[in-house]
Amino acid sequence: MTGEPPARQRDWSALRGGRTRIGLGCDYNPEQWPRELWPQDVDLMRQAGLTFVTLGVFSWSLLEPEPGRFDLDWLGEVMDLLHAGGIAVDLATGTASPPPWLSHRHPETLPVDRDGRRAWPGGRQAWCLSSPVFRDRAVALAEAMATRFGDHPALALWHVGNEYGCHNAACYCDTCAESFRHWLAGAYPDLEALNAAWGTAFWSQRYGDLAQVLPPRRALTPSNPSQVLDYARFCSDALLGQFLAERDVLRRVCPDVPVTTNFMTLNHFRDLDYHRWASEQDVVSTDHYLVATQVDAEAELAFSGDLTRGLARGEPWVLMEHSTSAVNWQPVNPAKQPGQMLRNAVSHLAHGADALGFFQWRASQAGTEKYHSALLPHAGTDTRIWRDVMRLGSLVERLDGLAGTRVSAEVAILWDYAAGWALNQPSQPSELVRYGDEAQALHAALLRHGIAADVVHPHQDLTGYRLVIAATLYACDDRAVRGISDAVRAGSDLLVTYYSGIVDEHDRVRLGGYPGALRDLLGIRVEEFWPLLPGERVLLDDGATGGIWSEDLRLEQAAAVARYAHGPLAGVPATTRRDADGATRWYLATSLRGEDLDRFVSMVIAQAGVEAPVDAAHGVERVVRTGESGSYLFLINHTDRPVQVAAHGVELVSAHRVDGTLTLAGGGCAVVRQSSNESS
Ligand code: GLA
Ligand code: ZN
């Protein structure tokens, strides 16, 4: 069930070099380099202050050069060297990318796309998510690794696979078709229930036998949206099944070592339901890369951090990978600006990371990723990047004590991957409405106000938040609706944006007027959607302008806050509020941005009693982490101007005391260990 609480996190402090320490590490691929370099690598890692490396992620073809013949000695040598150097290991099962012999012998392990084209080997991660052959082979390798290294003193964490679904998030082969039917047989009591859920009365799609059901392969029109939605669930579960098969063998062979796999909570990856995955992790870990063309890319970084913390149920998490500078997989790959690497790393910490990992140690000399930045660039140690790495290493040492402290937030933003899978399909009122855009815009607006938010699944207990935000939460099941209502009844304010609560978990419209699931709570009824054309704007009578969406809305128990000032909907409410039972329920029927959104958010948070920090300088991210060891104030200046912020304590980036006022340079960041009387 989505959103179940995970078992409590297992202790993973060995990765960080101690209970109170922050971890620092990277992917290490020694197999790409001559043996003679390995001792030098370890020396440099020590100099940089690394506490861990991730080893063996893409080593399968060297670990098992022929079927069933394992060659693990070279890896043992590396593990011994690392251990002697005091560096812990996050050891991969090595199963992320199969070796050429596997697809050569078993071409059926290669994934198939919607058009029926089988992928060729030659890249990475080319495996079908239902393949029994792949599963057996991967589990055998995981078992060999666990048996050989399970009691190695350097081993601190198991790293199963790598970024599941990065390239193989879906497969449409016949084996997957069979597994899908099996999955459906478990998900629905009978075929009639499936027919009803998928609305197969439409377009003559009624199934008379489960054997007739296929994956949503390319058809002449968009496929049945409920089928597409279930297929996304199935694929996420199939990949999770692979993870679990490997995890369970590790747990059996070495039960004391915690296990993780690195998620991709970053914005452009939404293919797995990480809420289901998170409860299976001993510690949640994720990767994050900035997208150069994205507006507000660092606000997206903060969102990803808050989402990861939500997945970890507030517990500390591992940033397994980010980059020191450029990546290699965009059309143009800009270098990070001076200071940006440090600022990004500090931002991940602010949002709850207790370890900072990078991809990768040495920039590769060959292969697809040779132009991806690393800790050690092609140009060596006499470089800006290496000096920045050393600076980060010394900051991480000063952050001793931060580990285990928590962020607490008064605002919850709801996040549901399946709602996105339902929404981001063709045949919607507007393809300009994308899942997550409004959630991220609202999160960014809160950030500009200096307010922290949790990004959580709607099934989580929401009572106690001062404000709950459902932003374009297109699909809501009954349990989500109950959870939202319970929170409101217990006193949380609620903000809902357009196109939320429209359908149930099968993508079936909730009838009687939109937004069916939340209509009564909000006291409104929408008769018809009036989406706006690209670039079209609509003026509101409070001076704001909306884009993307408008709708013909009737007030039931709510009052209008602003109305459309012109056009065919002139006089119709665009923003509404309903005050009842001690809570305010806001509805935003159009898309606001920039100052218009900031003004709207200011009004909502003031009403909710969410305290914006007195000195909040607009555009300065401000998060406090607190715990037994004290209280840490994180400040990140996203503007290009210097700003002044009140602070008392020791500022750990500069290693100076501050008493009163801290000046943050444009783009600068600070971590203040607050003096005890200031730690509220
Ligand atoms: C992912 C992978 C790494 C590497 C980086 C490059 O995070 O896990 O192996 O490919 O991307 O950005
Ligand atoms: Zn398949």
C-alpha cells in the first residue's frame, strides 16, 4: 500500500565515519584505471575528507566475466586498500547493467518498447523488468557479492542495482504482458471489476478473457488511460520486485548490513512510485542533478530534498550522487558557477541529507560519460574543482554534530506519483497542465518567503500541519480524500489548485461537478473547464493575471476572493475561500506566477498562522535543523545581491562567529550553529 510508514531506519553511521558526522563520498570506478593508481586514489580521498565510496555499480562484466565464473579478487583488493585508508564502502550488487554475454545468450532479456522494437545492448541497463533469466543471474551475483564481502570491515551499506528505471522504466515484451496479466489478477477481484475500472464499455474495449489483455503498446489512438495508469503501477512494482529479490538475498547472507538503492527524486524522473519503494529501504538515498534549461533550477533542488525527506518520513537521507560541475547528458552542459557546488551541497544538507555523494571520483578517460565532471577532473588536482572539493571536505568536518538533526515544517505539499501518471497522458483538456508544476511553483514561493515545507504522500497523517496544499492533484482515491478532510477537520488550512480531485485512482471522473473529490470541502462547483491557449492570460480583479487554466465556477458555501475581470468568464470567481470549523479552505482556479503567486501565498500563510521569519529576506532559502546536538540555521541566498540576516552563533562555512547580523554575498550560503538562546 502506498504511503505505509517504513520500518525505522537502520543505523548507517559507518558510511559517515561516525554517528554525529556528515558523510562525504562518491562513486568510485577503479576498474577504469590501472592498479598503480589505486593507492594514490585512496590518499587523495583521505586528503579530501571522504568518508565513503560507492563501488562496483557497473562492474558486472568484470565481476562475472563468464556465466557462473566470479572474479571478485580485484574488488577485494580495492576494498582492503579503502579500509586501510579509513574509507567506508557502499557496495553495489553490480547488477545495474548486464554483461554482453547475458544478452548474447539470452536476447529475450533485452527490453522492448511500445512499438515492439527490442533494444540493443551497447549502452547500459538494458534488461527487461520481468525477465526471469535476468532476475536469476542478478540474484546469483548479489549472493556471490554478499558471500564474499558480507563481513568485510569496509562494508557499510549495500547499494542494490542503480537508479532503477533510469532507462528501462517500462518494457512491453511478451514476458511483461504475461506478468502484467498476473499483476492484474492480483489487483482486481475479477475481470468484470477490471472492465469497470478501465471503462472498457468505451470504444468497444470490453475484455472477455484476461488472456486478451496486453500492455498499452502503440495503438492508432492514445491507449486506454486507465490501462496506461495500471501499466505504470505494474512496471514500478516489477522493478521493485527485482530490487526486493536482491535485497532479500543480502539480508539473508549478511543481516547486519543496511541496504538501499539510489532513487532519482529529481524533477525529470517520475516513473517509479517511490512511496512504495521507500518503505523497503533501510535508509532512503537519492541522486540529484540540475537541469540547465530549467527556470528556478535550485528551487527544484530544494523541492527534491523535501520530497526525499518526505519519502524518508522525516529521517535523514543520503544524497548518493550529485555533480561537482557539468553533467554530460544535456544538449549543452554548463559548468557550475564559482560557489555553486558548495551552495548546492549545503542546500541538500538543509533539506535533510546526512551524507553528500558525487558522481564520480575520477573523470573517465573513455566512454559516454568522459565529459561528466568528477571530484578529480581530467586536468588533475591543480584545478578549481579539486580546490572546491577540499573546501567542501573541511566544511563537512566542521559540520560534526549536524547528523541526526531534523527539519520541521508547518506546511505539507501533497505528492503522488500515480496522480502524475494519470494526468500526464494525452486527451486531457490541456497538455499545458503538467503534474508537479503547481506544486513546485508553490514550493518555490514558500521558499522565497523563507518557509520550509514537507512534501508528502496524501495517505500520510496530515493532521497537525497548519497548511496542506493539494496542487493539481488530479487523481485522489477515497483514502486521500478522507486524509485531507481529517486534517481540515482537525484545524489545518487547505489550499487546492485547479484540476485536483477530478478522478479516482482508476482515472474515472468523479461526477456531479468538479472537483468531485474536494467540491464539498471547498464549497464550490465547477461546471466546465476553460483552459487557456499557450501564452493567453486572463486578468483578475485584484490585479493579478492567470495563465494556463480558467473554469466556470459556482460558489456554494465559499466566497470569492478574486474574479475574472474581462473575457467570457468576467465576474466568475478565480480564487475562493471557505471558512468553516476553524479552518480556511482556499481554491485557486488559475495558474499564478511570480509576484502574483507570492502575494497569494503571503495571504494564505498569514491566515494559516504559518510564521514567516521576521527577518526573511525575499529570495533567501532558510531552513532550521534541530536535534539533541543543537540547532543549525541554513541560509542560501538565491539572489545576486548581498543580503543581511540576523544570526547568532558560529557560521560554519566561513568558520567565524556571528553576533547579530550576517551578510550573505549574492549566491552565498551559510550554516549557523546557533547559540542555545537563539535556537528557536
Ligand atoms: C546517474 C548514474 C551515474 C551517472 C550519472 C551521470 O546518476 O547513477 O552512473 O550516469 O547519472 O549524471
Ligand atoms: Zn519485458
